[in-house]
Amino acid sequence: MSTPARGGTAALAPRDQPPGSRERLFGIGVAAARAGVSERALRYYQQLGLITPSGRTPGGLRRYSQDDLARVARIRQLQTLLGLNLDEIAVVLRNEDRLAEIRLAYHRQLTSDADRRELLRESLTLQQDLRVTVEAKRSAIEGFLADLDARIARTRSLL
Amino acid sequence: MSTPARGGTAALAPRDQPPGSRERLFGIGVAAARAGVSERALRYYQQLGLITPSGRTPGGLRRYSQDDLARVARIRQLQTLLGLNLDEIAVVLRNEDRLAEIRLAYHRQLTSDADRRELLRESLTLQQDLRVTVEAKRSAIEGFLADLDARIARTRSLL
DNA sequence: CCAAGACATGACGTTAACGTCAAGGTCAGA
DNA sequence: TCTGACCTTGACGTTAACGTCATGTCTTGG
């Protein structure tokens, strides 16, 4: 493992700041704080393939972008709101990633028309599956809440 | 620990079947199957004080009633729907139990008026706390669903 | 250039919520 | 009465999602 020479063959190296869009990047400490999770959690998510920091310093330190933080928020949302485990979350995220790719390919016409339609259908199905479970959860919660309100009303009536 | 003599001083022992209401009782195997959980889970819930089978055979085998099964269902609901852990669930259940007791005491006037009002207020507060968290969850899920629907619409529009 | 944080990569520890196995008791029916 | 299915308690195992070191590296202000 040789430390890559800084400024050497920088052709493919991810630029630190694309001059136009001033993308602020954070170290793992700040990123974790902003995302409301631990550094360990961020490394763990990465280990499971849920996120990859959008950059590394030449020395190997992780650099997180705003989008990365949004992704972490999404993970937490799927975790706490829907109760999915990290493996299930990986599936959802992979699907969303593919959709984003398809959207790009759609504009640049990099893939064949048939391929895109195929991928689109597949993604749509996955999204609809997710929708079904979420909808079920919603109605269940609604029932729970109605029940709870009834209990509260009964309790109030005793006062 | 002496095995309690069967048929001894049975004055306070829970009757097996109150002659009027034909309460069917189940062994732990059937109970677990009906509740959709494992036998181990039932024993574990009992260990944590979440449920107590409403009876035991003279030999010590657990007997679960319909109400017990409903209670297990409630546990599962709080677990999967709200994401509470078993300790938090214990709090909720204890509160609900107390409310039920209060209702009984209310009719039979076993406690002082002041005591009952005090307990009622306390229970009401707990219920309202729960309501707040549930309501938060509901609106969060609603937002999630709206967002998901928007994504689905966008995906559809690409087809 | 150099010290003080911040960070990287293992590797082992922890907690909740059970799973599983062992060594026996209990019960209902033939 | 006796067998086979069901059940008991106790103890140890398991899995997910991290927590917590230990040890060495990177980065940055002075």
C-alpha cells in the first residue's frame, strides 16, 4: 500500500470542490453529529453497502456530502418509521438508486429503450410493494389512534 | 416450595370454569399458535411481567384465556406498529391495567373519591403521552406515503 | 515542522428478544 | 395403569445493530 502521491495523476481523482457547486464535505465526526447517529453506525452502514461517503481525502479519511447525510436520514426513517432492518433497507435503497440511474440514462439515452422500460417496470413494482406495506401500516396506526382516542374519551368521562 | 394441596383451602383459588361463562383455556402450545408467537416468547413475556396466564393446572401447566391472547396481540401491536421495546410496552400495559382496576373500583366504590381522581388523572396523562407519539408517527407515515406516491407517479410518467 | 485532535482499521463486547437443548414432570386416552 | 404428546425450569446459544477499546495514521493550526 503506497500512499498515492497528491497531485500526481489526478485525472480520475474526485475533485475536492467542483468549482461551480460549492459542495461542503464533512468529516465523519461532523457528519455523524448532523445525522444524529454515531460514527460507528456510519461505518457500519458503509460496511453493509448502504452508503459510501462521496469522497476520501488522499490520506483515506471519509468525506460526507449533503446527499450522503440525506441518505443517512432516509435509512433512519426506514428503520424507525417502518421498522425495516438494514438488509431490507438495502433493497429499498438499491431500488431507489437504480431509478435515479434510469432517470439519468433516460435523458442521455445511454441504454436501449427496451432495457429502460424493463428496469422501469421492475422499479415500479418494488415501489408499489413498498407502498402496500406502508399503506397497511398507516391504516393500522389510524385504527390504533382511533381506539386510543376512544379510551381517552372514556377516561375523561370518568372525571 | 411445597406443591399446594389441590382442593385444600380453595376459597381464593381462581375457579377453573366459572359455571356461567364457558371460558376456554389453552395450553401454551395452542396459545402460542393462535397468537402467532413462539412458546418461548410467551414465557419470556411472562418473565418480564407483561402477561400472566390466567390459570395453571394443578400440575403447573400454563393455561391461557382469550383475554390473555388479546393481551399478547396487544403486545405484538405495540411492538411492530409503534416500535416500542418490551420495557416500554410494560409501562403502557401497566397503565391500561390500572385504568381497568379504576373502572372496577369506580363502580364498587372501593377507593376514596380523591384517590380515584388522582389515579385517573395520572392514567389520562400517560394515555395522552402515548397519543402524542402515535400521532407523530401517523403524520410521519402520511408524509412518507405522499412522497412515495409522488415517486410512483414520476416513475409512471416515464413509461 | 510538530503537537493535538480527528480518523482508520481491526477485534472483541453488549443488549434485546428470543432460539435451542437437556433433563425431567404432567396429562389424556387406550 | 401406562404411554406418548405436551409441558416445566434452567442454562446456554444466536442475531442484529451497534459500543468500545487498541493501535496506528492524517490533518491542521501555531
